Amino acid sequence: MIKVEIKKRKECNYFYSLHVLGHSGFAVKGNDIVCAGVSALVQTAYVALKACKASKIEQYDTGKCFKIEIKNIAEDEKEKITDYCDFLLTGLFLIEKHYPKYVKIIIMEDKDGTS
């Protein structure tokens, strides 16, 4: 199963951390449409987020997990970041809806702004 952990702050409209772990097990590696869909969404979102000039976006890819962290967002970039995050999450939720045995999304919301 693919597990997607999303961390966000209550006062923000975008996440500050997204961590994707595991393999869906829908099909053998290399032929798995669920993994391919999640991977395409996450990697495309990372490239779009990274293009935001006034923000610090970090990515970690260990081969077994993929993590995006969003830090230090400039005020004039927040709307764009929010739109990219919304697009990514919409796609991930649709995959989870259609393949609930293979994708699990967990959202953790900080109430006090700490992680």
C-alpha cells in the first residue's frame, strides 16, 4: 500500500510536508498504474512548486520514499503554492477513492503551528 502523509497548519491553505511511502501492490513493479499515477502527480507538483521563485521547496527521494517540504513562502507566492497543493491533493484523493486498497492518505493538522 502507498501511504501519503500530509502535514499542514490550521491557518494555512497549503501543506508544509508531504511524504509518500511504499508500493501499492496493485501490479508488479513497472506495470503498476496506481504507483505510476501517484508518482506522476507528486513529481509534477514538486517541479511546479520548485519553480516558485520566492519560496524554499525541498525534496528528498530515497528510492523507497519521496518527500516534499515547503518552507519560507513569500506572501506573493502563497496563492500559487496553494493552487499547486490543491491540484496535487485532488489527484491523490481521486486515486485513493478509486483504489482504496492501495492508497491511504493521512492528513495531520497542527493547531499551534508546530510539526
